Amino acid sequence: MKKIAWTVQILMLLLACLTRSSAQQQRLAADAATAGGTSSSAPTLAPTNHPRVPRDLAQLWLAPEQTPARGASASVVEAINLQERGSYEKSLTILGAPSAQQGPLGEYAMYYAGIAQLHLGRPSDARRTFQSLGARPLVGYLAEASALGEAEADETLNDSRAAVDIYERLLTSKIGLPDDTLMRLGKAAKAAGDTAKAGDAFARLYYDFPSSDLAPAAGSELARLA
């Protein structure tokens, strides 16, 4: 709607300029005719040949039209908003489209597709999605988030040892939330029957991150393992 409004305003300005210019030319022509009665050497003025206003109003818009890539990005944003409202089925339908996963936000489309699959009770599909995403050269937090998503799918599938491997790999690199990952590692190791590794993870969280909101829970887990 804003684009249409701007286009109409530009068109109105152009028409106003053309009308004003035409009136000025008529006055100049009249003045020249009057002056011609006293001076035969005065030049005769002709109306300016203004270009016609294009029929396609999009040609008046200075910004480029929406490209397919921008349309795909908009659909990914729409799908993410749907997930925030709990509409995972609709979101997955949008994110699963090739245009969404091959666009500028394709990697985010894959990530949120995996999240939707988890919420829809499809952990096997989610694990494959996160694994495919993790095979890409990801940068920033998305690399960490995709690994956490894969680990969550592993835990849902009762493959706690696979989740432990992912958490340990993440902790060897710089991650945004090491305390959260330590808590995940401790719980996954405990579920896998590796109480020693679980105790070590809880202890690291409790003593290395005492100000973390998860520290009290880690302390409680340590007490249960004692």
C-alpha cells in the first residue's frame, strides 16, 4: 500500500510539472507573439516535447521491484512468525519449498524446518534436516544452533550417546551458552548411563559458572549423583 501511495504521489507531481510547464510555454509564446509585432527578429518559441508518462506505474518507482529472492526471504520470515504462534504445520509447508531453502535465507529455512519437525513429533526427519544443514559451511550462531537441534533430535530418539558426542564437540569450541550446553551434556550423559561424565559436566557448570541460572540445578544433579 505504501508503494502504491508513493507511486501515485510521484505521478501527480510529474503531471503537475507537465501542466505547469505547458502553461509557462503558452505564456512565453503569447509574449513572443506580442513582441513580434514590434520586432521581426524575435524567435518563435515551440512547445517542449515532454516524454509521455509511462503506462506501467512500476517504471516510476525508483527502487527495484521485488525479486524472487526477496519473495523467498519474505516467506521464510512469515514461516518463522507462524512458529511463534504455534502453527508448525503451516510453517513447515512454507519452509520445505525449494524456493525457500535455496534463497538468501535458505540455511535459516532449513533450521526452522528442523525445529518444526521436532515440534510435530518427527525427530528422525529433524535429525536428517539438521545433519544436512550441519554439512554446510555455516557461520555464526547458526552452526551452534543446528548442532543443538541435532542433539535434541538424538535425545528424542533415545540416542543419548550421539547427543553426548555433539555436546562435547561444541564445548571444545567457542559457543554462546556454555552453561546451557554443560547442563545438556550432563543430562545426556546421565541418560546414557555415564555417571562419571555427567558428574563432571554438572560440576563444571556449578563451579565455573556460579552466577548462571542453571547453577542451582547443576548442584542438585550433583547431589543426586553423590
